[in-house]
Amino acid sequence: MASIYKKKNSPFWFVQFVDGNGVRRNKSTGLRTDSPAETVKARRLRAELEAKELNRRTGEVSGGDWDTWVPQYMERHCETARTLERYTGNWQWIALWLQENRYHSPRAITYRRALEYIDWRTAYKKRTGKTVGRNTAIMELKLLAMIMGEAVRLGYADANPLVSLKLRRDKAAKKPELTDKEIREIREALKAEPEWMQSAFEVSLHTGCRLRETRLPVGCIDFKENKITFPAPKGGEDRAFSVPMPSALQPLLKRLCRSKKGFILELPFQPSRRWQQFFTKIKMPHLCFHCLRVTYVNRLRRAGVPREVAMRLVNHASALVHQVYQREKVEDVAQWRDAVQFNLD
């Protein structure tokens, strides 16, 4: 397969490939290694040469209709069912755009056309009248870029024009922390909602877990050792972790374990949307279920819990990710107002 590489004392990328006569060649691309733009061009050149090698080995591959190979590729690529579910949802929007524009094969995709997807996606109104933001469209384009890479490897495209999108993302709005007043009002409003919502709220409030992680198997709740195990958190089974069972949560969990079989609660289709509808109904549209995680992380910090321990409790592998959740308020740092003194007299 074709590849690009650096040579000592040379500022340019070199490419290794097999030509039409079956001879392996090495030559300079003339594209500089210290230039991001020229590095992208070098990668595109490698992809084009690799596609030609594949075509010569297998014969010219025609067709490449998306539906004949993309679903199978995603099944091979995705390590967890949740990742496959997310990719499949994103692909449905891309497939609709491809169909509307009659881009029936990967060879129809260009960088310019891919950029048009952003405008199409952010203008497309759902049945509710709502649209998605630019960041969602960019995330879906990244999936298309990954799929185009596979198209090149299969010989359905000569090159991947989306190998480096370089698209600016909008700054994501920070999810707020819940106040005590909001927590009391939400609890009161939840009395009129399904039991799964009441239970999910309390589990997340006291552990900081994500919405889908509240669907705990009964067997993962250990009252002898007073611990909870989250068997399938974000990242899959390999990221499974256990936490001490909060005392305030024990009565609820005991009741749920007595009355439930399998899982302490069952999530409905699109549970996040149900929560969005709930917060809108109670006049708190600025909130979402993930605010519970933000609240838990911040209250751990105010309680003086070391960062490493807090990260362990909420299963954060990165300190940078953990820091995103922290919301420093003026009153949080008021105790340090006179920490620096100047004795200049």
C-alpha cells in the first residue's frame, strides 16, 4: 500500500507506491512537512495512489452504492452497540442528504459538496420545527469522512477529499449547575411523571452518572459491601467501574431491587428527549439531565474532595474533561480574598 514518510535532512514529504508496471517507487512530493496545508495534500496524494493500487489488484471496481457496503462497514468498525447506534443515527441524515442530491456513489463527493451539507443539515426542520446546530452537522461530516476513507480502501473512490476537514466548531453552551431551589422544584414536579424519571433523577443526583448509566442491573447493586457497579458506562464494558453507595440512595435502591427484575429501571425510546420535554413543561428549558453530572462534580469540589478522587467517582479519564464540568463562582473563592498581602510600609 502507498505511504508517505519523512527523510532526514529533507523538508519535504516522500511517497512510496507501486506504479502501473508493478515497480515500487519512492519520490519526493514537493510538499513541505512543516506546512499543515501541504501535509493534507500529501495525505490526499497517498490516498489516490493507494486507490490506484487497489484497483489494479482487484480490477476496476464499479458502483459502490452506499447502501451495499456502509452498514456492514459500520458494524465492523464499531466496538460497542451504543457506538453503532449513534453512527447509524448520524448515517441516516447523511444518507438522506446523499439521496436528495443524487450522490449515489463515493466518487460524487467533493470537499465543496461536503461543506454544503452543513447548510442543508442546519436548515432542515424536523416535525417539531426544530433544527440542529453547526456542531452536530460537523460531527456527522466526520463520520462521512471516515466512511470515505473506507471507500478509498475498497476502490470506490480515488481519494478522500474529507481527510482533513479543518472546520471551526461553535463554542458549546455550558450546562448549568442545579441550585437547591431547582432540585426541590424538580422533585416536586417529578411526582406527576413516570417512575423511571423519578428514579433516574435520584440515582444521577447522588452519583453524577449519565442518563443511560442509570439503567443499573439489579445484580450490580451490592448491599453487603455498599457499592454500585456501572457495567456499561460511556466507553463500553472496558470502562466499567464501581463506586461506594451513597447513604441517601440506599432506601431507594433497596425498594427498586425488591420490586424489579433485571434492571432497576427501563429507559424509553429517546429518554433525553423526554427530559427536554419535561424541563420545558416546568419552565426550566435551560436545564437538561446532564446538568446533574455538572452539579455532582462541582459539589464534590466544594466539599474538598481531591480531583483524582472526584475523577474516579464520575469515571473521568481526562483531567481536561473533568475541568470542563467545574463552575467557579465568586463565593467559592471568597475565602482567599486576602491570601496575598503587601507590607510596603
